[in-house]
Amino acid sequence: MSFLIPCPNCGSRDVNEFAYGGEIAVRPETRPNVREFGSYLYFRRNVAGIQHEWWFHRLGCELWFQAERDTRSNEVLRTKSGGGPGAGPTEPADAAIPPEPAV
Ligand SMILES: [Zn+2]
């Protein structure tokens, strides 16, 4: 199955240019017990619907970015750059600090 993913840098590209980085998991804020840490490491929601995921543009700009994908249709609803797997969710794109102008 093939579908398009809009890279924040390069625009829409075939999914085969990307590597899947997994669902976005929220890292425990305090020291977790063994059960909580095991859940964080190994359990995923695997929803049938909108899922938040990490993707890596391996045959392009080599950017890690987050995507909202409908797992039923593989439609990518939106993407935003920032962080990488393990970094957790970033702020919504609307709240992002604008880049400083080039000197
Ligand atoms: Zn790219």
C-alpha cells in the first residue's frame, strides 16, 4: 500500500521515502514504577482512527517530524517538525516560536 506524507520541509512524498518512528508516547513526568515504565516502553494504543506518530524522511531532508494519520485510510491530516522519538509531543504548530530572521 502506498500513500503520500507531507514532509514539513519537502512537501508531499511517497511513504516509501520515510521511516516509521512509532506512536508518540508521553514520557512519565515523575519516576515511574516498574509497571508504568514497562507500559511506557512496550504498550501502544494502536487505535483505529487518528493516531499521532513519528516519521523520519530518510530519503529526503532527514527530518524527524510528527504526523496525525488516520490508520483506517492512511490519510495524513497534518504534520509538524520538532524533536524525535522519545522527545514526546511538541507544542501545537500555532504556538511555535517563529524562527529568527536570517542575518
Ligand atoms: Zn523532507
